[in-house]
Amino acid sequence: MRVSRCIYKSKMGCRHTIQLDLAMSRLFQLQENCLRLMGHNLESSGVPGSFTLGLKHIASLLFVLSAEYPMLSYVIYHRDDMELITACLSVAFTNLVTVTKIWTFLLYKPNFGQMMQRFRQLDCKSQLENGGNGYLARANKLAASLGRAYCISCGFTGLYFMLGPIIKIITSSWRGVPYARELPMPMKFPFNDVDCPGYEFGFIYTLFVTIVVVLYASAVDGLFISFAINLRAHFQALQQDIRELNFDQAEQLVQRQLVEVVDYHVLLLDLCRRLRRIYTPIVFGQFFITSLEVGVIIYQIVTHMDSIMALLVYFSFFCSIMLQLFMYCYGGEIIKVESLQVGIAIQTSNWHLALPKQRRSLVFMMHRSQREMLIKAGFYEASLANFLAICRAALSFITLIQSIE
């Protein structure tokens, strides 16, 4: 009877391990697929000495960066038309944000691979030991859902730009109205990009640039929100472990539990620092360039108040770039809040039953948790307060333009 029970527990443990592996593979699977299409293999990137930058990786960066030239040419060509200039700058700034994400990812590619592998190991260990108190399972589902929704959003934005000229050509042919060819993005090439074959070349070039931009944005931004949500879940699991400390047990047992809790806290803080380090250029670029984008897109919205279709187009584009910023602000906010909650968990625990030696360990953790873990770059902090500040600035800019006109 005892043998059969042990066999049953062993089978259940194996089944649970397989379920955890599947859950974690689903967590980063979408981002890995996007990066794999760009020629990356993160499974070997976490191994020291296995990272090399191939020509295809550098080519993807230069390819996206090359799109800035026809956009700047478009701005210079239409330098007397503020409406066309702002329309082009909004797209050029978005492309520039993606360039920042690509070179940052290429620079820290081993760190990305190590972070993903570390989270997989940490989640499996936490789930096998105490089930993660349900926090990790919910976090994995939320991260996977948000990553999928964000990828779909980026895909639809790119699809809209690509299908726009095609739909206009088809509708114009149906109505028998002549239509001047337009490229999906506001670009001006150094050749005839209106007639064949220049137009077809420009269209295909824009298509591939859009694909690379969507894939990298979905992967890099999706990884950040996945890391942030998992860190929040681990902080919540740590708080639960602290509240469940039983100081009535033997001193050695309590001391071992305290050591595990302290090591867990130190590990989470180290992961937060790693996340902040590899995403510092991206956070800075996201905030700085988004601030510029908001200005030019708001100008487009205000100057097209009389056109419902144009208003919807620019408003949807505005929501798209603000969604990118929100991903980072939300991720930074939940990390900051949950890192502070560790101290509150210690205060609400049965610390008064602990021995003086054990209390010193708790005081050390409480002292460290009073310093919030921030995801920031320079004077830009990824938080919901700064996100709302940019939204308020956008509304103020609308009022300013309307008063000038």
C-alpha cells in the first residue's frame, strides 16, 4: 500500500513538472517565435561563450535604420507642408524607437537568454516546493495573454498601413476615378517611386521593414511585461512565505526558513537590477521619443477634426504608441509597488515571536524593502504617474493648438 502510494506521488510529481514546463514554454513561446524569425536562438544565448553577432542580425538593424533616409527625404521634399511633415515624423519616430530596441537587444542578447532561463528555473522550483501560492500560475496566464494581445495590436497597426494604399487603388478602380499611387509609409526614394517598377520596389521594401519592426517590438516589449509580471508574482509569493513563518518551531528549522526567505529576496532584487540594466536604453528611448511623437500626432488630430476617417486613423495610431509606453509604465509600477510590500509583509508577520537573532534578519529585509525598486533611465521613471503626466500633456497640447488656431 505504501509502495503504491509512493508511485502515485511520483507520477503526480512528474505530471506536475511537465505541466510547469509547458506553462513556462507557453509564457515565452510567442516572443521566442518572433525572435526566431529574425534569426535568433535564445536557448543557446544564455550559455557563456555561445553568443555571436551574425551578419543577419546586424543586417536587420541596418535594414530598419535605412528606412529613416526615405522618411527624412520626404520631410525635406515637403518642407513647406506642415501636415505632411508631422505625418511623416510620427512614423519616423516610431521606427526610431524600434531601432533602439533592436540594438539594445543585440547588445544584451545573452542577458535576455539568461533572464528567460532563470525565470523558468525559478518558477519551476517555486511551484514544486510550495505551489507558488497560485500567484505564479495566474501571472503566467496574464503575461501570455498580454503578450499575445500586444503582438496582435502591433500586427494590426502594421497591416493597416500596408493595406491602406491597396484598398484605395481597388476602390478607385471600381469607381473609375484616377488615383495617384502612394506608398504605405510617407517615404521619398531617390528614384521614381510612383511608376513601375519603382513603386513596387518601394512597397516591398516598406513591407519587409514593417514585418521586422512588428516582430522585434512584439518580442522585446512582450519580454519586458512578462518579466515584470513574473517578478510581481514572485514578490507576492515571497510576502506569503514571510507571513507564514512559524517561529514556534525549532530554532534550526526557523533559521533555515529565514535563510531561504532572505536568499529569495536577494535573488528577486538581483533580477530587478538585471531587468533595469538591459532595458535602460529602451526605457529612455521610449519616453523621449514618445514625447516627441505625442506632439506631432496631436497636431495631426487637431488639424483633422473635420474629417472623421482621418481623425480615427490618427487617434488609433496615437493609442498604438501610447500602448507601447503603457507596457513599460505598468511593468515598472507593479515592480515598484510589490517590492515595497515586502516590508509590510514583515510588519504583519509574527515577528514578535522570533528570537533576537531572527529579528535582525527580518530588520535587514525590512530596511532593504523600504527602498523601492525602480525601472528608470536617467530622469525617466517607468511608472503610471509618468504615463498619466504624458497623457495630461497631450490634452494640454490640444488646447494650446486650438487656442493658436
